[in-house]
Amino acid sequence: MTDDAELGLWWDDLRGAALVGTARREPPAWPSTGLGVAARPDADRETAVLDGAALGATLRQAGRSAGVIAPPPAPAPPETRVVASPRAVQLLALLIGQRPVGLRMRDRLLDHWCVRAERAGCVIPPEQVAPLLELATSQPQLRSAARRVLGARGNWLGGQRPTWRWAIGTGSGTDDAFQPADLTDEGFADLVHAARARDADGGRDLLEHAWDELPARRRAAGLIALRSGIGMADEELLERCLDDRSKAVRAAAVDLLDHLPESRRAGRMAARLAPLISAQGLLRKKVNVALPDDPDDGGVRDGLIDPGPGRSRRGYWLRRIVAGAPFSVWESAGLKSAAVAGSVEDADALAGLVAAATARRDAEWADVLLRRQWSTQLFAVLPPVRREQVLTDRLRQVELNLTLRDLDVLSTPWSETFARMVVGVARRAPNVQAMTYVVAAMADGLPTALLPSVEDWLTSLGPDDKTAASALRELLQYRTLLTSIDEVFS
């Protein structure tokens, strides 16, 4: 019986013969078993290539080799959404088959196409289902976008090949028919996340309903998917998970409880942290944070475990206690956020504060902590307008290559004032690699009114600026395609 790998090798050889010509390369012999059909013995080379292409394309689109389909599966259910327009499908085929821009921008365009299609109530046509499944299988970063538009056919076809099972659950938009055993860890996590997006309680209810059937890794993946929209309604489940037999589940619960400063665990962490804090001085307070003693069983349950070799146990425990305790503990000691951020010297305590501000998306604490140490995660917590202000100051102080990840955090499009500054910095950047990365960030950040400045920049480049010119042309091509996608779904 021919497996997927063998069929894939045969298909690659067949394509090679078609590309270079049968006069230069003989078509490969058909696999002896598994195709379900024998090659015609009297076929010439050209006919053999055409026969193989017809059969191979059909098998690939069906999701498996003919010899595996016995008995045949039930037919795909009827599609409940309309197929996107021919012009929209043409753009999709271009993105899947030809990649008109670089990988990073191609992924953005595919995601944008899928979001707009889902918003319009559309799915992809049957002939694009298998190519999109194949692409998203090899490039997992595209799976979330693909699930939006695969529809009932994609959901059905995902069950026909083991490597496509991540697509199960994409069909009708409901979870009634899903079986946890049919899903990968990632696929189940995405299903929980999608349910959570539709209903704050939906993801948790789905996870709890399937809990007893799930292996440990899938339970942990489902828990992590609850991070979006995490709230006190989730506390009861997370508290129970602290006693789960799986280390991965317990760790996921601990991380999620760090997001809930009103939880019972946060109260227990507050009781552990308060005795460790001391402050000296009146005007300029010096904040001391002592290391904790060995935890009792309750502390171990709350995540104060052995961090393993290479790390200070007490330092790790302190970081976990600070990350889990509410900020009100510091305020009870007479310390405001600015005083704490400016005076805490212990690196583990400071790391715990950063983790707490990030998890709870506390903009006040994030703002003051950024003055002590730069963190893209903290930066992302700031309100959009404040992010541009902070990054403007940072661009005046550090080299461009130190701000690359931060540009991706900004809301898009950027303000014209900030965008003009970034264009100016990029044009002066000595590091071509950094400049091209910034150009990729401009693809979404640059307001439409500033696109002529990119064209002027491109015109001004000399013959030795090939890398910069290529990056700018890609940016303009990206924006053209982005506009075309919006137009076909408008």
C-alpha cells in the first residue's frame, strides 16, 4: 500500500519530468501498489506524464492515495457558506501558488484574505481546499487563518489524511460534532480558543465537557487557550487544576492564575510576599525584598517547585511569588508603582513585577517598569498612543536594530508624524538588514498618504542598493494586493 511519503516522491519525480520535458527525463514508473489503477503499458512518454498528472492531482486533492480508501468515506456534508467570488479566488490562488511577496508579507496577506472572507460569510472553492490544507500543514503559522475559510469540505477533508487533522472543527462553526480524539493538541486548543471568542464561558465549558477524555498534553493546551478573555469565572477550574496529576496542566494553571490578582492563589501569594518586603528612607525609599524560605506543601501546590539545575531555587520562588501576588501588597507597604520600580534591586523580584504587569496588562505599572528595563512584552501593554510616544523617545536614544520587535507591537496604521520619523530613520540606517525589517513593518504601519514617500525613496536609490530596492518594491506590491483584497470583498 502506498503511503503519503511514497506518493509524494512519485509526484515530485513526475513534476520534474513535466518541467524539464520528456525528451530529457523519462517519467517515473507508477508505484506498484496503492494507486488503485495501473499505468497503460502502451503509453508513450507524453501520455504517461498526462495520465500520471490526472491521477496524482486527483489523489492529492482527495487527501490520500486510492489504495487507502477502502471502504470509501461518507460524502462531505453540504457547504453552508457561499464560495468567494472568482476575483477573490484568483487572488487566493496567487498567494498560495506563486507567493508574489516574501514569506512574512505573504502570510499577512493570506490572513487578511481569510479574515475578510470570513467576515463576508465566504469559504474557498473546492479546488483550493487541498492546496490550502497542504500549505498550512507545512507552515503551521497559517493554520489559524486557513480554519476561517476551509468550511465544511475542509473540515471533512481534514479527517481523510492524518497530517491534515488540524483542520477538523473548521466546518459549520459549531462544536457539536467534534471528537477530542480526532484533534491534535493544537487543533483542540484552537477549537477552545474559537469557542471562547464566541462566548466568554464557551471555551471553558467545552474544555470541562471533554476533560476526562483528554490526554494530559491536550488538557494543558486547552487550558492555555483560555488565556484570551481570562477572568474570575475561570478560577474554579484553574484552582482544581493545581491538583492535577499532570505537571504540564499544573504549570498552565499557575501561569493563568498569575493573570487574576483577585484569585485565592493571589491572596496566598500576597500572604507570602508581605513579610519579605521592607522599605527604608522617607523621601527616596530603598525597597528590600528578602528571599523566601523553603515552601510548604501549599506553596508547592501554588507553583513554588524546584526550577531544576542552573537556577537559584529561592530566586525562582521569589519571582513566582511576586508574579502571583496582587500589586496591592506593595501599596500596603506604603509604596507606589514608581517607588517600587525605581528602588527594587533584586533581579528576581523585578522580573516578577514585569511578569505580573504583563499578565494583567496593567498599563501604569508597565509604564514605570519600562524606565528600569526595556521589555517588548511590557511595551505591548501600553495604550496605543502611549506606545508611539515611548518608541519615539527610544528611537532617539538607541540604534534602529534594537527596536525591530517593538515596531510589530504598534497599532496600525501609525500616525503620520511617527511614520515620517520611522521612514527618516530607516533611510539613514547603516544596517541594511535592520532597514529591510523596518520596511516590512511599514507594510501595515505606513499610512496611505505616505506611500508616495516610499516611491520617492525607491527612485532615489542607486544601482548598489539592490537589497533596499527589493524591500521597497515588495512593500508597494504588498499594499497593492492588500487593496485588491479589500476591494473584492467590499
